[in-house]
Amino acid sequence: MSDPTTHAFLLNAAGAPDAFPWGAFARNLAVAAGAALAVLLVTFAVALRRGRHRIVDIAWGLAFAAVALTTYGMSAGEGDAGRRLLVTALTVIWGLRLAGHIAWRGRGKGEDPRYEKMLAKAGGNRNAYAFRMVYLLQAALVWLVSLPVQAAQYVRGAPDALIAAGVVLWLVGLFFEAVGDHQLARFTADPANRGKIMDRGLWAWTRHPNYFGDFCVWWGLFLFACGDPAVAAATVLAPVVMTFLLTRGSGKALLERHMAERPGYAEYAARTSGFFPLPPRAPAPHR
């Protein structure tokens, strides 16, 4: 019969002390879903009172922050303290910056044309349709995309090189988002640019610096969950879904369909990368 020291050595060699707590994580998934839903329910109530559903875009970042903070509380004593604090802080910073920017951009404006167009097709009660197709869907997407942020807080291994890479990628993403948004806001605020296409600064290198920034942020946060291969495999769908939304869903693809008819946009698209930043292409020679 082995002595206690040998038993402890064998237990550690098997990886049991650092094993991922799947049961605690499963409970967290349910609570996190409730947190995301709560943010969207409050937002729906505010939207009904104001008569504008565009404020749901503000709730996108706020819901991610709520999920991260909820998970931070739920994961106390489970995951590595440093990893938990860092992934929560990065998610909250990203979410609050995005929410604040969207709130500032939409101040004093009426309904978003995207929602007007969508609700015009609704059969029956428009608000009930918006609740199902916008608010509930957004809560579900927040829960799904935030899976790496939730899981990372239960990973017990100490921070490693993957965490450093995740922070660097997150910083690159936040730079493209924040600087791109700032440059576009300054451009559109100048009456002399009315009707013109923004093709300066980061917008000369990619037609969507803010969406590319989002892409980097969420792949960076995914790396926080990669300290455990099983956890990485279980959560990789989250950044894949975010990438799809940014490139094929409600991000790049939808915006470009809206912009396609604007004068000068075809020429801008011909010389500017559609997503990943690249040096501007030279104009095609006239024949």
C-alpha cells in the first residue's frame, strides 16, 4: 500500500489537482445566461419607453461586461486568480468602451434604419417581434460568444505564454476599434465631408477597422481559455461565431450592402482591403 506522499505524487501526476471543474462551470453557464438575459430585458423595457430599439446596440457591450463580472463572482476559489481578474478586466473595458461609443454616436437620433426596415416586415405586434428576433437573439449570442471568457475563469493553471499572446492580440484589437471609431467620428462631424467616403487613417488600410478590432479582441480572449486543451476545444466555436457575425452576418456584409450605392464606394472598395489591414492598392490604370 502506498504511503500518503506517494499517493499525493501520483494524484498530481495524473493532473487531478488542476483538472477543470466542469460541474462548477456548468452552473456558471446557467447563471451567466441569466445575467445576459437580464441586461437585454432591462434594455427592452427602456426601448419601449423611449420608442426606439436602437439602444439594444448599447446593451451588446454591457451584456458581455455583466457576464464577465458574474462569472468572476461565481468562479471564486475555482480558477487561477490572476487569469480570472485579467480576463474579466479586459472584457469589461472592451464592453464599456463599446457601449459608451455607441451611446454617444446615437445621442439625439431617431430609430436606426436597420431596425425600421426589419420591423416593417414584422407580422403582428412589432415590439413582440423585436423582442424575439433582436433581444432574445442578442442575449443568446452574448452567452455563446462569451464562452471563452467564462471558461477561462475556471482554468486552474497559472498564466502562461498564451495569456501574453492573448493580451497582445486584445490590445491590437482595441487599438483598431477605438482609433477607427475616433477617426470616423471626426470625419463625419466635419460638414465638408458630407456625402464623402471615409478613406483616411486606418480606413485606408481596411474598410472595417472596428470589425477587424473586434475580431482580434475575441480571438485574444479565446487564448485565455487555451491553457486546457479540452476547454479550448469546447469553446472555440465562440470566436468562430463572432468572426462569422463580423464578416458574413450583421457586420461587414450588411454594412457594405448599405454602402454599395454611395458615390465613390466602389472605387474605395477596389483599393482598400475588405477586412485584414493591408497597404492601399494603387488605382487601376485607365484604358
